[in-house]
Amino acid sequence: MFINTLPLRVDTALATRAAVKAVHSRLAALIAHE
């Protein structure tokens, strides 16, 4: 069994909702390359 994980850097200056949206958009862009 393999677990696909990616290291992330989250900007702690952002509000929680903005940080989650930023992480989601970056992960979506990375997954598009797979």
C-alpha cells in the first residue's frame, strides 16, 4: 500500500479559510501534473 503525500508550506499570516483555499488550489495544480 502506498500513501501519496506532499510536503506543504502554509502561510500562518493568512486567515484559516484563506489558508485552506490556498493549499487546495496548490494541491489541485500539483495533482494535475500526475
